Amino acid sequence: MAIAAESSTHGIPLDQATVRARRFALEIASDYSYGAVRALELFLSWLWTRLYDGFEIHNIDALTRIAPGQGIVYVPTHRSHVDYLLLSYLLHSNGFTPPHIAAGTNLNMPLVGPLLRRCGAFFLRRSFKGEPLYAAVFHEYLHLMLTRGFPVEYFIEGGRSRNGRTLSPKAGILGMTVRSFIREHARPLVFVPVYIGYERLIEGRTYLRELAGKPKQKESLWAILKSARQIKRIFGKVHINFGEPLALADFLEIHHPGWTKISSDDAGDWSREATHSAASELAKRLNSAAVINPVNLIALALLSTPRHTADEQVLDRLLDHYQALVADAPYSPSTISCTLKSAQIVAYAERLGIAERIRHPLGDLIRIPDGEAPLLAYFRNNVLHLFALPALIACLLNHNRHLGVQRVTEAVAGIYSLIGTELFLRWSPEELPAATQAVVDVLVKRGLLLRDDGGRLSAAEPTSEEFAELRLLGETLRPLLERHFLMLALLEHCGSGCRTRRSLENDCHLLAQRLALLYEFNTPEFSEKTTFSSLIAQFIDAELLREDEAGLLHFDQRITTPLAHAELVLPIEARQAIRRMACAGLIT
């Protein structure tokens, strides 16, 4: 049918359209060879010893619990070009069949492209626009792979994350997978989220240049491999965690009962809804499977300090607070904690060169070396979602001193609707109060909060160490909260139905640039336009914003209520600066 349509549309003979379809198939398809896989395994064994101190693998036994005969789609986080090779290598080394990997055509280059193709890569274009025949061929190829039970791997985030957080999932190939399963579901299909965490990133400097607004440089996996000869283990360890699998049939039955009775030809609207739901759930499961490494913890602690420097004893206590939160109020059963003690974490960071010691007669200081803070923000962002709730509660009590439990619960719920969307937080509205209480209990136990006989919460005395540590705990979330407050203030200033998506994005970008010049931010993506673009898209997907036919954005009290709660969590000077700029006409 697609070939006939191509022939009719372009006015070409049917056999010529068939040749085009065959050419597309050859452009897409893998050409798997065990010999090539074995050769690549030997090369990668050498490469990994040059780059890394080893791999820490968690929960790979989850794969053995997937019943034989089921199809598997691996959905890893995407942080580096190395991701393409790493998962296949580890699966093969542990006795599992390497997956066929969906790779961008940018990797289909001389020498590397044919090798990757023979190791199971199949290639897809960035866009199918204007090529319906190519789209049809790709759909059929993917459908063939899935129905025949070949394991498949793709990145639902699309591109690599430049800021360290899980990106909004793209509907493209995930939507094709869902539609393929609706069309033919005799073979069960299971998604396996895989978290890949690094301690140093090969592309780190490149990401910073891009976040600073400089043009994206053309780079490739081949360039990384060629440089390996000069590299000797400066990138620490790699941490891999296999998250909670998602059985697609069960998921569809929960969210769309009776889906098996709907014809695949009539599945358009609800399959898009199912894709959106599955994408959100997979992003949450990826975040739940996060592995906390020493670099993440050092980044969280030192970036919250004004000069990226902390007294060693203060740093030890901060690290202990983070470790206690992970142990006593865990984010998820799938999350993997760091097993090192505070002193070991500091020593580890010193060895990697991301922290340095300043000797002093009154006690040593630990600081981030010059130029490393923007890079460490990436690794803080890797685990920011794990500590978002403790940081939010810390902000509330640090700026309000005394609050009742009910007021804390209400404020957390109001702001959670915003940060939960951006960070893909796992709790439902019904689960959130219990999670909040668990965090409060840990903070009280650690002496960071006080609770009177009536249950009223308060921060410690402003002159105490505990008050200062509570403030530092809240600082980890402040840039994100200020970014939200900035966007909400601009929306409120103009009113519902008065701004287009593009104008809001541009105005947020300009205002954030101004704020970044006036105040210090340790988050390179704070004023990046793509950050706001993604945030606005997430709000639209979550139906907090609605875009009409004229492109104007509409909102209701679900936006304005969090704005009122935001008054409780941000310093008055930050709120005043944002409102003053928005109302003074600096943004038009």
C-alpha cells in the first residue's frame, strides 16, 4: 500500500517505488554477525580498562525473571556516546543476547557504521517528515523485529542529556512500538529501564559549551574511540542498574481496559494516549533506578555552598544527612545507595580531581577546583530528583521558621505538581503525604527540624549549625524553584490566553539571563532556552497549560495555586527581583 501511494504521489512506476523501498530497508536494517560482536567485545575490553576503574552492575538478575519467549525492549538513560556500546557489552559478557540498537544516522559513518550494523545496530533518521515510504518501511522493520522476539534497545529521551537530568521522552519509536504491539500481541513485550551513571563524562566540556549557547560541534563515537589511546582511567567507575520491568500488556489493561478488542486501525487517539502514559511511566522508572555515586554526593554538598568550599567537618555532616535520607526515607526500592562513608567519599573525589583540600591550622577545607563547578552541576542533576522532596521541605522551614504539619503537607502538594512534572517524580498525590512524613521524620531525627508536642515543625535557631545545614540542603533545589517562579510570574503578569508558547519561552530566557548575571547560579542550564522550551512542553503535556488554535496559552488555578506556595520556599530578595523585572516592562 505504501509503495503504491509512493508511485501515485511521485508519478513513478511501481517497480521504481519498490526499488526505493528496498533501498530504505537496506539503509535501516542491521546485518548481525557473531564474529563482529566477538571482535568488538575484545576491543571494548581493552577500551574500558583505559577509560574506567570498573563497572558496578546492579539487579541484572531481573532479566532472568522475565519469562522465556517474551520480547524485551531495553530503554537506558542517555548520557554519553559510550551508552551505545556499554549495555550490549555488559549483556553479552553476562550471557544475554545483545540487543538490536536503534542508532541515529549520524553514527552511520565510514568504518564505524558498518561495524555497528554488524553488531546489531539499525539506523533511523532524525525525522521522517516528507518521506511516508521511509516511515512505512521503518515501521514494518521494527514490527518484524518485535514480533520475532529479537531484543531491541533505544533511548526514549532521543538525544543525550546535556544537563544531567532525564529528558522528556520522545513519542517517536516508543509510539511505533506501542502501535506494533496493539497490531500483533501474541508475544508478550517487556520494557526494561536501565540507569547508566558516570562519575566523569567524556563529553562534559562539550555539553558546557552547548549550554552556554555556542554552536553544537560535530562529534562522533569514532572520535571518542580514537582518543582512548591517550586516556588512562580518569573517568572513575560506571554504575549500571536494571530497573523495574514494565510489561506492556498489563500496563495497557490497567490504563486502557479492553484494549485487545479495539482494532489497530481504530487505535489512533488512544494509542497516542497510551504512548504518552507509557513514556511517563518509563521515565519515572528510570529515575527510580538511579545509582548514587560519590561524585553525585560531593556535587550536591559543595555546590550548595556560596564559594563551593566547605569546612571538612561541615561537609562530613552534610554527606551524612544525605546518606541518612537515602537509608531511612528511600526514594524507591530500586534506588542504589552509595556504600562509602563520608571521609571515603571525600578521598574518592580528591582522587578523581573534582575536589581539592586546602590545609589550614583551624581545620582543613574542601573545595571544588576552579572550572569544575559547572561540570559537577551535571552530576548533581543526575540525582536531584532523589533529594527534591527533602530539599523542598528544607526550603519551606528555612524561610518560614514555624509551620504546622498540615501547612507543610499542603505547600508540598501544591509545588509538587510543578516539580514532579519536570523531574518525573514517582509519587502519586495519594502517596505524597506519607513520603513527606518519612522525610520530616528523618530531618527531625537528624536535628535539622524541631517538632513540638502539638506536631508543629520549626527550624533550629538561626545561629546554629543545624540551621545552616538545613539551608544548604534546600539550596540544591533553589535554581529549579526560581525557574518555575519566574515562568509563573510572567504568566500571571499577562494573564491567561495572552502569551504564545514562543513568546513565553523567549521572555523566560531573557529574564533568566538577567538573573544569572545578577545572582550566582551553579546550574549552567538555568537560562538555557531549551530548558524553558522543555518545561513549557511538560506543562502542556501535564495539562497545566493549554494551547489554543491561535497558539495562545491558557491556565487556571492549578498554575496560580503553586505560585502562592512558591512564596513560601524562595528568599524574599529572589521573589522581589523576579516580580520587579516582570512588572517593570523589561520583558515585553
